[in-house]
Amino acid sequence: MIVGAGFAGLTAARRIARLPIQVTLVDRRNHHTFQPLLYQVATAGLSPGEIAAPIRWILSSHSNVEVLLAEVVDFNLEQKQVITKEHAIDYDFLIIASGATHAYFGHDEWEPLAPGLKTVEDALEIRRRVLLAFELAERRKVEESAAGNDATSASPLQFVVVGGGPTGVELAGTLAEIARHALNGEFRKIDPRQSRILLIEGGPRVLPAYSAELSRKAEEQLHHLGVEVRTSKMVTRVEPGAVWTGDQRISAAVILWAAGVAASPLGQKLGATVDRAGRVHVQRDLSIPGYKEVFVIGDLAALQDENGRMLPGVAPVAIQQGEWVAKIIARDLENQPRRDFHYFDKGSLATIGRAAAVAQFGKFELSGYFAWLAWLFIHILFLIGFRNRMIVMIQWAWSYLTYERGARLITGSDELPGWTEHESHAEKGRTMEPPISADKRRA
């Protein structure tokens, strides 16, 4: 039984399918999402179908694999059962790879105002908000012109991205490209090039997992794209149309959250110890203490490497752990002793924008155009399906030559949280003010 069809779960399913074992893979969605490219969907560069594929199609060639669309809610480890909303399913081996979601550090009420980016639904909501912000600004100017207030100039649109990790850097850089190039010349009343993109990072530098030199180069590339980077600034409050960093209020048409992750709540259903992010502490063979037939892998697993550093929640770790669990199960079937998991670090890459990226392969570091090329081809290589690879290559080649983004569809509501406040005459130019006291808010 495998719970979750992300990189870890899907890799495990494909490897275990080669063994004489019946495999059941459970996921609450019917598709696998290539998460490293979700930001491209969120910024209208790619459509969802180009970075996602049906799980059944991916595993269709394995006759011993059954795919079940269901949501797991609990486990009975003593009875060896997985509990879904509908029924209980027995297992001999259990692999839990249910991943992680975005974390708001105890402020879950911020989520409707500042969406994160973990699913296709998240990406489509971000795309809607970003594109709608420009449309509403144009409509407001048309209304003012019709009322004879054409001389009144609204404040430039301001986008705030919270979090300077790979996702935040990717979003900020791509938003700047959209405003400066993709939408240039398409509006008559507003100038998208005047938009401001702010990237707020609580630590002293962006991309803290990379070397200090690559972080510096990444920040330089962001500035070149037109992104304003503010480091050592903790977001203390999010409200409709604004974020607060200490006593400074920053107005924003759109707020995007890329500041933290929290493990799937299923990890806490196992009774094993978890870390502050909710990840399950696993043994060196990726099983949990007391239950050698239960494995936790991917973003849900907490495991240190040989140097005492916690393994990051990235696709290469998840893929290697999925492969390793398949090997462990094969050894169990042959009554061979288990071996410890060792992660082989093949390097890290983060894209910033068009022909801008950073890459770190051990002691070898790369930035700029060649790092971007490496990032592009490696991500295309990992995409599932020949059709997806070809489409993405064509889309990126066209976007590189023309700056055009072909998936600019606005679906759903035509409202933005806090839009009226952000654009009202009383709010124009008011980006800083003392925070409201708790007593006044209650009053």
C-alpha cells in the first residue's frame, strides 16, 4: 500500500511493480504534478496539463498496480490497515509519501489572503489573482476617465512575495518579467512596467540553502529583473491588501506566500516522533520505530545525512528514497538483511527568470545563462511523458524568443481580497503607518 503519488510514492510504485507483489496506490487526486514547474502555471507560462499527468496513465503498463482515488484519514498499524473516508484497506507493507503543504507559522487565517504554491489549484488561483490585478487596475482607470477624473493617477500595482527560497525567487522573478515584457503595450490606461515586485525574506539573504556567493548573485539577478529584495524582514501580519513587517505597512494588490512548509498531517497519525514541521523521524532504512513494514519517505520524512544535516524536501531526495524502499522490500522478500539509506547529492538548481538561475554541484557553482540552461534541460528530463517534454520545450523556446505567455486565462471570481482598500483614494501613497493596537481592533 502506497499513500501519495508525488515523486516519492510514484517512484516507489514503479519500482515495486517489478516485484511479484500486488500494489495499491492511494491518492486524493487523480494526477501527479511536477511541482518544480508549478510556478510556470501560476505565472501563465504553462497550462496545468503540461506539468501534470493522470496517475492511471503513468502506471497503466503495470498490471499488478491498482490506483485508488480516495483520501486517507488514519492508520491502524496494529491491524495493518489504512483508513480512508470510505473503508479500511489491509496491507503487508505500507509506504507513506503524502508530502507537505505551505505553513503560516500559526496564522492559518492568512492563507485566503496570501495563497501558497503546492498544487495545481494553488497555481490557478495565483494566476487568477495576478492577471486580475492588472485587469481591475485598467478598469478602474477607465471608470475614472468616464467620470472626468482622468488626471487622477492611481498608485502603481504592487505585488508582494513572502519568502526568499527557490519558490519565492522563481515567483518574484517571473512576475517581474510579466509586468516588464509580457504585458507591455497591451493596456491603454495603465503601464504594467510601473508595477513594483517586492520579495520579503526573514533571513539575511535569499536562497539560504545555497552558498553566500550564489545568494548574492541571485539577488543581483533579481535586481536586474526589477525585483526589490528586502531581507531580514519578518512578516508579522497579513490583512486584505497589505502585509506588515514590524511597524511598517506595505500595501499590495496581490500577496503570495512562499515562506514555509508543513508536513502532511498524516505523519502525526502514526504515533512516531515528529519534528517542528511535522515530519516523521525515520530510521536509517526509512521505516518507523516498532514497525519495520511501515516506511515514511519524501517530504514527510525527517532524516539526517552522514554530516548531520537534515535532508531537504526536494524531488531528488524523494525519488532516491522511493527507489530505496523498493530495494528494501525486495531484500525482505528474499530474507536478506536491510541496508541503510544514503542520499547522493547531485546538486541544486534554482531559476530566477529568463536566462537567470543559480546552480550548485558540490564545490562547483554556476550562475546566469548557463545555470539556466542546466536547470531547463534537467527539469524537462524529469517531466513524465514524451508529449509533456516536447510541449514544454516548444513553449519555453517560444517564450524565450517573444516573452509571450500563452496560458493567460482568468477563471473563477473577478474579485481580489482587499482590492477596494488597496486602490481607494484614502489609501493612495499610504504604505507605512503604526500598527493598530489590539484594544482598538477589538473595539
